[in-house]
Amino acid sequence: MTNSSRPRRPDVTTVEIIGGPEALTVGLSDYDARWPEIYRRHRRRILDALAGADVDVEHIGSTAVPGLAAKPIVDVVVAVPDITAEEDYLDGLLAAGYEVRVREPGHRLVRTPARDVHVHVYERGDAAVHEYLLLRDHLRTHADDRALYESVKRDLIGRRWNDMNDYADAKSEVILAIKARARAARP
């Protein structure tokens, strides 16, 4: 499903990473039962900051999968009606204490100053949101793929990464394979 309204303005056309590349300095932690509560607190914080806005908020990433080891960074996705209308969501998120990290076509990333919560903002209907939820939901219910993904992450985390994005990119092959199985398993 796509956003049926027209964007207010053209989206950004470049990738802006505020602060530049950052080395991966956190390791993997065994699953922490506190992660869902951290998500719920930030969900409430986001909804309060965007009071009156029509947004969807979901817990994504490895911290959203019980039993899966993860970097201790809770990922949240927020779907907004118009990604180009930053005045509708970005000011509220900044006022709630989040900091802008990334502005790129179709995506904004804000995070806590402690860097322990990342909030990904997309336009409602963006395929990326569907892909996050597809992976999350599949890993929650398929132990073999969850174990495979954790094994790959444990192997990769042991390497030196001068840019956290390179670590994320290195997981792409296994993520694509898992998502293909998730699609094939659908009725």
C-alpha cells in the first residue's frame, strides 16, 4: 500500500550522515527481556511527541525477537504520512530528546544521545517497513533461521568495523535468504 497523498515537497536526494562514519564499538548481548519494555517506553515517548499525528510505531530489529542475541540498541520504526513533511514529525522527535543521525531519500534516523535507541522514520507504505516486519515476524517463529542469523552476527561482530554501516551491509546476504524463505512460507 502506498501513500495516496502527494508529498509536500521533493524528498532529499543525497545521504547525509550527521557526524560521519562511526566505528562499531558495541558487541552482541544475549537476549535481554528488558528490551520490549525499553521499546514500549520509547513508543509512548514518540506518540506523546507526535500527539495528533497519524503514525504507526513498531519494534523492529534483533531486540524485537525473543531469544536472539543483539547489539543492545533498540530499533523502532515510525511510519508517517509524508516523509518530506519533516515539520510534522522531526521537530517533535527532537524536542523529545532524539538527535538526527541520518537524512536520506525516504528515510530519517534519529537516536537517543546514549545511542541505545534508533528510530527509523519512513513514509507509510514504504517497502522497507514491510521488510523489517517480515524479517522480525519470521525470526520470532522460525528457530532455525533465528539460530542461523545469530551465528552470522556472532561471526561478523568479532571483526573490526570502522563503520557500523559496513557491519550491517555484511549481514545482507543472510537477511535476503531468510526473507526469501519467509515469503515462501506464507500461505
